Amino acid sequence: MERLPYPLSAWAIVDESYSVLFSHENWKNNNGLEFDEDLMKRIADQKAKHAELFLSTSRRPRRLFLKCVADVSEVKKTTLSLELDKARMEKVVSKAARFHGRPVTWKSWRQFNSKADARSRKRVYDDLVKKTPVIRPLIKGMFEKSWSVHAKYGITPLRGYLESERIALPDLKELVRKLGSAVRKPFRESLERYSREIKKAPPEYYDDFYYFRGRIFRPLDKIFSRFNPAEMPVRQLKRLVFDTRRIHVDVEDRPKKTPSAVAFFVQIPNDARVLVKPISPFTDMEASYHEFGHAMQCISIDPTLPLWDRESISHGIAEIFSTFLESLTEDPTYLRKKFGLSAEQIRQVVERRRFMELFFVAFYSANSLMKISFQEKMLTIGDASELYARLYKEYVGFDIPGEYWQLHHVMPDYDLYSPSYLIAAVRKSELITRLKNKLGEEWWDSPKSGEYLKKIMSPGANIDLDEFSRLDTGPLLKPLLNPDN
Ligand SMILES: [Zn+2]
């Protein structure tokens, strides 16, 4: 192996510069502003070459090696993933119904769902699934690209994933199965109940996670419409003495802006950006706390750390802090004190959030187990769909066409990702328990909580998970299984 013709620290500065430029354009794109797609493609190309240069000279530090392999794989998938994105809008369409004057696509499926009647929802669902053969070769191509890039460097996406999530394969499978089996019964009970409330009929296979998420919080919208989702989380972070000047929030309503909230780590820790586009009051509030949780982590990372320790944060670690802050929107005392909710209103929030959490665990158990086997056995797309149908039946409880996963906005796009949501959910609940034990039920009013959180987040990827987490499912599952104690 040859050596880099300059110091690694210089290599890192250049790599980071590409990331900053790229995320700035990407932020503009999501924000509905003019952006330069050509420039983005050129930057991505340069970034890949730069990463390959490092890979041709060294495999150490290990974290940088894994980051570079992932970066190269990501870039090599760009053309296919742009094509997939386009196909989802132009080809995966149903003429059975229209939304805002246009045939329904997976992109408008969620909004369409919250308005349409059962018959047309069923027809659209079936239609969209029937169109998946159009995107199937693109999805296949993306996974194969990733496998071949990883193979070139003697690794697999699954191994890289497990390493950065710091979990062994058997433990991960056991964790997911445990969560999925635990929620099966209470989930089915709540599902029946809310289905009767919302659609006045038992649930059907096409009443998916997004259908319920779009409908369930409606009774809460009136109360939450009095609050600004771009302001409440900022106030909360200030209570914890975070330097919120490093978080830039954009609340403008532009037609092309991404609906709901998103966070960008443009430069860690100096430039975090959150976009908020109000759509429906309670969900916006939840989503905004979630994204500000990401931003909170971004601005807390020690600036003196090397790039790979600041940047290479696994999804399972990043989602701890977003879902952690989001959880405030279901904390009864918090809802009373900061939002002035009545006891009855609080009950509504807590029960409905519990149902969505049960649905989330059931759905993501199926999603995760499918993706784990898919990566472990390098399944064909057809076998993956067959397996998905079996797992969906087992954990969510319906017979669906297994191709449904191919429509999802995360499942085909990432090597794994889904299990990270579950890992993070467990750790998030442990973190909240830890804070309550240390600083009391109203920890969110204490600057000491902010200090503790900063101490946990500042090491970036070197985070000491043992400080608050043993992957104990108790704190997550207890309130889901026994809501009354
Ligand atoms: Zn997130």
C-alpha cells in the first residue's frame, strides 16, 4: 500500500469540505430553494475519489475505513437511487384515484390515506403494489452495488453495520424478536379499538402504519395548533442550556419544501439546520422535537475530535437523541406544565402515542428481521418479498403482498437501517429512566440534565453507551404492556 501524499488531518479537512458543500445543496433542495444538482453530483464524485484514495493507502483507523467504504458505496448508488426516486413518482402510480388532481403515488399515499374511503384506499394499495416490478431492478441494482463495493474491501454491509451499532448478530435478532413478540397482543387489541373509532370497521391489510399515523392524532390538533413547533423545542433546549445559536431553523412555507420536519448536520458541531413545514399540529410538534433532538446531538459533539469520531454516528445512536427529545411530547407532567393540557387531553396524547409506538414496534420488527436475513443470506428480491409477507403476518397480523416493502421510503434505500430504530428506542427509554433517577421526574427543567446529556453526547461516535444502556427492554416495554401502572 502506498502512503497518502499529505497528512491524514489534511485529508480529513478536504473530505469534510465536500460534505459541507454537499449538505448545503441538499438542504436547499429539501428547503424548496434553487439548488445545483450538477454540483451535487460533481461533489459526490470527488468525495468518492477522495475516499478511494484513503482506502488505497490504509485500513486504519478502523472507523475511518468503515466510513470511507460506506461513502463510496453510497456515491456509487446515486444514479440508481435518483432513478428510483423518479420512478416512485412517475411509474408507481394508481389511476384508481387522484390526490390534488394527480394520480396517487407512494409519495402522496400517506396524505391520500387520511382523506379517502376504504374502497378507494384498497384499490390504490393493490395498484401500487402491482407496480413494484418497475422499481424492482433498481432496488436489486442498489443492493448489488453496495455488496460489490463492500466485497472489494473485504467486508459486508451487515458486518460494517453490526460493528458500528456495536451489537452481535444473534443478540440483534433476539432483541428484535423479543420486542416484536412482546407487543403482539396489546398491539392487536389497540388496533381493533382504534380501527373501530376511526373507520368504524375492523382493520384490513391495507390500513397500514401510515394510515393510522395520519388519522390517530386528529382529536389533538386543535389544542396543539396554538403552539409553534419551531419554537417549543428551542425553548426546551435553552432550559437545558444548549447553545441554540448553532441550530438554524427555517419555517418558511415554500411549495417545494419537504413536508414535516428534517434535520441536517451541515458541519459538526457548528452548523445544524432544521426545516419545519407545518402540516398537522400534533404530528408537526412531535416531528419538530424529534429533529431538534438530532440537532442537539450535532451541536454537542466535541469539535477537537477527529472527523471520523465526529461524523461516523450510527443510526442506532443518532436516533437515541431524536426520539429522546420527541418523548417529551408524551410526558404527562411536561404536557401539563409546558403545553397547559388538561388531564383528559393528556390521557388522549398518551394513549394514542402508545398505540403508534406498539404499531411501530410490530411493523419495525417485521421490517428489521426481513432486512437482517436479506443481508445475511443475500436473498433475491423475490425471496425477500416472500419472507416479508411471512414476517408481516407474524408480527403485524395481516396477509399482505410481500412486495409492499419495496414501496417503503427507507427499506429499499438503505443496507439495513430499520433495526436501528428499535435499538435506539430501547436505549432512549433507558436514558430517560437514568435521567429520572438522577434528577427527578421534572429533569427537563434542570440545567444539570443538559450537562449530563452533553457529557454523554460530546464524544461523538466514541459515546460510552454503558453509561446509560444495557439494552434492557424493560423501560421501553413496561409502559407499552402495562399502561395503567
Ligand atoms: Zn430521526
